[in-house]
Amino acid sequence: MELAVGAILDGKVTGITKFGAFVALPDGKSGLVHISEIAYSYVNEVSDHLHEGQEVKVKVIGIDQAKRINLSIKQVEPPPQRAPRQGGGPRQGGGGRPRQGGGPARPMGFVHQAPKEPTDFEDRLKQFMQSSDSKLSELRYIEKKGGNRRGGGGRR
């Protein structure tokens, strides 16, 4: 049986490493499920999600020139629905409608003005660049202000 990208197969976990898990496939073949392809959530330890001998469904997501088979467990199922955001307000620095009333102040001098709706690409690009420059300069200021946190002066 020739494996093809996109095929969904049953396999068995044969080994666990810090970067993923090896899975035995039909016809004596094996492939690797990289740690980033185990689950839609963050995977810190592979062993928290898989164990040797476990039966898994995998999707073939790639076969390289050396005939190594790249597999995914998470792509077998559709991604989970994201829960709607609590509070319903726009994210800091994002577009959306301006805040109404006297809500909480923004930390470290963040000033949020209601952006005018850009009409064309050039206006959008200009607005993005201004916002980006503003954020970068604030980050540089914070880094400079925090500076050397060791305290106590220089070496003696």
C-alpha cells in the first residue's frame, strides 16, 4: 500500500521523544507526529498527551525525499470552536469601536484614540505604520527605563 498525503490511518505509538512521537503504521512503516501536530492546545510534554502502545488516528501531512512520513493527530479532527470573547470590547490597540465612558485607564501612557476609518490602502498602511512606530517607541522606552535590573552599581 502506497501512502499518500491526506490519508487518514490507524497507528500505534511506538516511541516518545521531547519533540514528538513515533507511530507504527500499516505495512510495517512508521512516521513522526511532531509535538506541534499533537493537539490544537499548547503541548509542553508529549507524554502528557500520548503514551507508548496507545492506538491513534493520524493524517499523513507530508512525505519527504528520504521517504520519512510526517503525521498529524490534530488534523484528523476539525479545530475546536473558539469561545466568544468575554466583555465584548475591542482589544487594546486594535480597531473596532471606541470605548464609551470612563473605563479603566491604559497602563504606561497608552493613549487610545478612536481611529478614523481609512478609506483606501494607503491610509490603512499609514495608520498601521504610525501605530507600529508608537508601540515600538514605547517598548524601547520601557526597556531603557527598566535597564539593568541588577542594581548596586558596577563591578568592584
